[in-house]
Amino acid sequence: MITLLIGENSFEIDRALSAIISDFNGVVEKIEGSELQISQLPDILMGVSLFADKRLVIIRNLSENKLVWPVFGDWLPKISDDIQLVLIEPKPDKRTVTFKALKKKANVREFKSWTDRDVFLAEKWVTDEAKTMGLELNKKCVQSLVQWVGVDQWQLYYALEKLSLTEEISIETIKNVIEPNPVENALNLFETAIGGDVKTLSQILKTLEQTEDVYRLIGLLSTQAFQLAAVVSSQSAGSQSANVARDFGIHPYVVSKLTPIAKRVGKLGVSKIIAIFTELDDDMKQSRAEPWLLVELALLKVANVKII
């Protein structure tokens, strides 16, 4: 039996793999496929263990092996009936001959990473996972947790584990116990800058400088500037928030936070903000100053943008 687990959702793949291992009674072998030699294939795929009649062979990242992957399809008919083979491939090239051969022979299961479009799926998953853990989370707490943490399943799972150690779960508990995701940090920073609160802006920057990657933060801030432009444009066209979230793939929570800002800044204000972040990007590429200083200067300019 051959199982091919593909996709970049490592949480769901690990869950699926754990279930396979749990259901298997025999020798389990884990192999890094990128390091395999063709000479090893006979023992791995056709050999018999001295310790058990059945073998579960798990191979990760075989598609990264430029020597073995192109010929691996030829070995599929030779795999022993006593071997259960599991291949794990985050980003396989589906155009290759080997992948097409596997698709015909294997049980292919795909696990895609969640995006902001999957917020409702994430909320349902949190609700079900919380019940499995014996936690009581009401709808508002579930929504708050997903907003605070994001849709990454690993982070949501770790957050639920932390909450399981608390006596009572509330929105306040979530914000006190769980670290906010980078998007939340960036959104708070963006809101503060547009609000013109220079003192708070400086305090937040000092904190983030100790915990955040400056390049990731710049990327998030630039993204929010363009998301703000999308919200402003949609408001001008008379679109509803739900349509904005769907059409532009923006998290509904982010849309809800940007909507009142968009009403304040208008088209002229958002065009000035976009220009500031475009200039920041150029300054970063030219290394005109230390990155955190450039971020601070850009946000101070945002704080001084005249809004309608």
C-alpha cells in the first residue's frame, strides 16, 4: 500500500501520519528522501525486516532528490506487499513522470495551508478541537482566539494547550495568556500611526524591536496599507465589508479594523500612505539607514498625514 501526503499544511499532515502510525503494527522506518541513494532502494522497498513481518516506511521530501525522484516511478511495481510506504511531499511538482505514476498507484491526500479566506473553517476547527480537549469556549471566545492568533493551526493548537491550563477562559484571558500574531501587532502599530499618537507609536516600536523581525513587520505594514486602499476603493463603490473580505482575500477581522480608518482617511489620505510605504521600500532596498529607524520615520510620516 502506498500513501502520498502532499501540501504545506504540516499540522494536518502530521495528524494524518500519526493516525497511520497508530494503526500500524510492525516496524516503522523514517527516511529523509533528499539524502537517499539509488543503491539503497532495494533494501528500503523490497527488503524484509528480521524483527517483523510488516514494515511501515516513511519517506519525506523525496522529490528534492534529483537523482532518485526521476526514476522512483519505475520502482513502484517492485515494492514488497509486506511494506506500507508513506511519502510526504509539501510541494511536489505534479508535472513530473514520478508524480503521475504515484497518482495512479497511491492513495493521494492533499492538505492545503489555510489562508485568511479560511477564517470560518479555522473557527469551526477551534470549536471542535476545544471540545476534544475538554475546553469550554463560547462563540465569541472562538472568534477572538482566531482573530488574535490567526489561522495557523500549529499556533491555534498551542494556544488551546495554554488555555487548557487556565481556570476560566474569556476574551481577556486569551489576550493576557496568548501572544498575538504578527498581523495583530502590525495592525495595532498601523492604527496607532494613522491615529497620530506619536508617543504610543514610539512605545510599541520599542517593544516590537525586541520581539519582531523588522523585514516581516515592514511586509505586514505594507500589506495593510494596500489592504486599506482596497477598503477605501470598495467603500467608494458602495461594497459591503463581507464582499471586500471575499473579493480581496482579506481577513474579515482586518476589514472590520480598517473600515473605520478608511472612512477617515479617504482616497487622498490613503494615496499619501501608499506613497510613504513605497518610499520605505525604496529606502530599504538602498539601505539608506538602519531598518528600524526607517520604519519609525515612515510611521511618523503616516502619523502626520492630513486626513479628511
